[in-house]
Amino acid sequence: MLDAKKALKDTARIVNILAVLSVAVPLLLYAIAAWFSYHAHFVDAQRRLESTADVVREHAIKVFDTHLLTTLTVNEILRGMSEDQILSRQDEINRRLKNVIQGLPQIQDAWVLDLKGFLIANTFAAPPGRDYSDREYFKVFQSGAKIVPETYLGGLLKGRFEGSIFFTVATARRDANENFAGVISSSVNPGYFGDFYKQVAETGFSAVSLFREDGAILARFPGSHENLLNYPKWTMLTEKVSANPREGFLDGVKTIDGVERQVAYSRVTGYPVYVTVSMNRSTIIGAWLEQMTTWALIVLPVIFALLGLSLVALRYTRKEAVALERLRREMSLRETSEAQLRQLQKMEAIGQLTGGIAHDFNNLLTIIIGSLNLMQRRMARGETDVIQFVDGAMDGAKRAATLVAQLLAFARKQPLEPKPTDVNRLLTGMSDLLQRTLGGQVMVETVQSGGLWLTNIDANQLENALINLAVNARDAMPDGGKLTLETANTYLDDEYCVTHAGLTAGQYVVICVTDTGAGMPPEVAAKAFEPFFTTKESGRGTGLGLSQVYGFVKQSNGHVKIYSEIGHGTTVKIYMPRYIDSVASAEVKRETS
Ligand code: ADP
Ligand code: MG
């Protein structure tokens, strides 16, 4: 019971732990998956940014190579020509320049400046002589600074005359002696890059840009050309790329518009420009959160299902614990009530015993006192004929003595004189007495086992016991029947003795007394040995017969048991311990040795 309670408690604890685990484990797994997924999203973004930056760089190289080629072509056209010669053949030269850039959408215009920065040839039909000497790209070449590579990229400009926005790609013009002879320049519409960058950005990027190496913006998507003019230099790029000038990755930098981005940059080989491709961190985190939401939709039902299951299990365990507790209480209640019942039965038996003794003794005392009274009166009258009253008093006193003897027998306090007895011989000697006791209607049969062991017993009391059993058998067979007395050697084993208090295992002589009478119900058999217990009408039964048998057998270290079935008769078995003659067995031993 206690074990079951403890086991149930353990189960409850395990179920509790399971309930917690069913939530904690999926949550933990989810958290781990979320952590990995978060990083995977950023790693994936970086990979995509870097490979896209490569594509954008290759595009820029192609564009700038075209400019370089154009410049070289223009240089060839003008090679060996003086300024005057160029101006005198102006129309022809302008037409030839136009031919060069024809079909090259990446080149908006091309023009040539002389040593002082005045326009001498162009593709935009402007009259010669315009002053461009204040333009940055001109000043750089005029100052004679060494440009590496030989191409100079000007910042974004708004055309002075046409108002369009562009940036310039310029190289020096060399005369026949390779001396500086002015500048050949072409202009690029940032929109040409912008269109391409737009297509790129639409594959999942927030911005694609073209920067000069000093951080000045040249082209970008998104953003209008007008806006680009107002962009400050992104000096941070210049700082960041110094560590890794060819290509690299910027993790979470604030770009010029103040938005935090992941940026991949790549140097355009041969030109002082960088391309950058960027992605908003919020976009990456958004994609990650979206995935997390999908996963949560899968994980949450699992958690709820597991939690529900363990809660159901917990409820059942609790219910079981409550049921067990109730059972335990009921069992202890039943135990107490059984103990109370036993106590009641004991009290009833004692009451019956006391009442029986008092009643029987009172009857006997009445007989004795009555006889003595009559005797007294006769003797007072001088009469001497009192012998019949003396006999009456004596008879009453003797019956009282018998009653006391019977009670003593039950109390196992009667004086016994045990002697080694051959029960077979005792039975043979009793056969007449038995037949007389049973009357003519009952047949007696004796089955005597050969080689019956001796038993140390008071023979007179055993006879008394057998007479008591015979009387009961007769009472149970009013219409006649058969009484069988059977003797045998037997062995009572440990298993039998454990279930019968006060018995020791060993060898016994057994006498079975069987009648073919009415039998008795179990509740009568259970009380049959109690003194004064009788089912017979008053005057016929005393209720002391079986109690004598019981007390005597127990006092002789034996055992007695009733087997009875209503309508099938009764068997009473009396077991008496085997008597072993130590002297005789010692002699036997001596003889054999
Ligand atoms: P009494 O014979 O005076 O009633 P016992 O102690 O001898 O008292 O027997 C007690 C009771 O056991 C009997 O009243 C009877 O009900 C029952 N009993 C005893 N022996 C037998 C038997 N052989 N067959 C049926 N009932 C018996
Ligand atoms: Mg009797």
C-alpha cells in the first residue's frame, strides 16, 4: 500500500517533469533553430551581396573600358593636329567624334579642351571657345599631377548649358611629342547605371551604388539624379576600404541616408571607383522573423499537444492517487470494524460461558439444596429414612463436579495422566460402549491402520472425547446412519502448521470420526468448540461436548478440525503427536550398530 502510494507519487513527479519538458524542449529547440536561422540569414545575405557586387563591378568595368576606348580613338583622330588645325576642320572633327560615340548609350557626350581649358571640339554642337578651365577634371590635368590610372573621374555635375546631370571620364590629350595638349573628356549619364542598378536591386537589394574612391557618389538606385547632387561624400567607405581595398563586406554600417545596412563593396579594376550593393538589416531580420513565424506555427501546436497530453496524464495520476487514498482509508476502517466485531464476539462468548455456568450450576445447587432441605425436615421430625435425599444431593454434587471437570478440560487445566497408548487397541476396547451409546439404528465401522504409532495420551479422556463425538453423531443421525472411526499415521508439514496457530510440524496419529448425518453450516462449525454453544433444544444439549474434545486435544499438544457439509455429514479429525520411546529406540540402535 505504502509502496503503491510512493510509486504513484513518483509517477506524479515524472508526469510533472514531462509536462515541463514537453514545453521546454520544443521551446529550446525552437530557440536554437532561431539562433542558427538568424545567422544563416545574415550569412546568406552576405553571400548574395558579395556575388551581386561582383556582377555590378563587371558591368562598371565594361562601361569604363568603353570610355577609355573612346578617349583613345579621339586621341588618334586628333593626333599631330594643332589647335588651329582642329578649329579650321571643326565640323568634320565634330562629326567624327559623334560617329565614335554613336551607338554607345553609356556615353552621353565627348569633348576636347585645349591647353587653357577652352572647348575646341565636341559632340553636343556647341560653338568652340567655351571656357571649361574651372572644371575640376581640367584643373587636375593642368596641375600636371600624376594620375594613376590615367583616367580621371569627375564628380557629379549639372551641365552648365544644357542642365543635364552627368559625371565625366577624362584623360589627357598628348601631342606628337607625348606632351600635355589638353583634355579629352566624355560624360556619363548616371541614369545609364541607374537603370541597370534598378534591375539588380529588384532581385532583393535595398541599394546599388557607384562611388568614387573618395566617397563621392556617381550613380545610385534608388534616388533621383537631382538628389544625388546633394549627397555628401560617404567618407566612411574610404575609411572602411583602406583595410581591404579590393573588395569586402561592411557588417551593419550606417550609410549616407542613416539606415543601417549590410554592404558588399568591390573596386572597379583599373578605375578609381567602387560599386556597393546593400541590404537593409531590417529586411534581413524581417525575412528571418517571417521564417520564425512559419516555424512557430508548426512548433506551437506540437507544444500544445504535448502539454495537453501530459496534463491529461497528470489528471489521471492525481485521480488514481485520490482513489488509492480512499481505498487505504476504507481498508483501515474495515480493519477497525473487524477488530470491533471480534471483540464483540469474544464478549458474547464470555457472556454465554458465564451464563451457561451460572445456569447449570444453579440447577445443580437447586437439586442439592432441595434434597438437603427435605432431609433436614425429615430428621427434625425424628425420621431416619433420608437415604433417597442423600442420593439426590450426591447426584447433584457429582454432576456439578462433572461440569467443573468439563470446564477445566476446555480450559486445558484438567489433571491428565498421559501414557503411551495404542489407539487401535483403545478403539477395540471401546466398541461395545460405542455401540450402546449410538443405539441400534447406527452402524459402527472401525478402520484400523496397521503399524499405527503410539501416542502419549490420557486414555480415559480420549475415550470421553470419542464418546462426545459419538453422541453428537447420533444426534445428527436421528433416522440412523453410519459412523466410521478410522486411524492412520500422518505427517503435518510446515505449510499446514503456518496456517494453524500453535501447531508444530511432525508425525501424528490421526483419528477421523465420520458420520452420515445432517452436517452443519460454516457459522455453526466456527463456533462448535465454544463451551455452552449448542443448537440443540434446552435439556438435550449442554454445549460442552466439543469444548471438552478441543481442550483435551490442545492440552495433549494435538490438533482437532471439523470438516462438515450440510446434508453430507461431518468428519472430526483428531491429531495426536507420535510417541517415540527413547529407551526402545536406543536399544534398537544399539542392536543394529
Ligand atoms: P451439544 O452437543 O451439547 O450441542 P457440542 O459442543 O457437542 O454441544 O456441539 C455443539 C454444536 O455443534 C451442536 O449443538 C451441533 O449444532 C454441532 N455439532 C456437533 N457435532 C455435530 C455433528 N456430528 N453433526 C452436526 N452438528 C454437530
Ligand atoms: Mg454434544
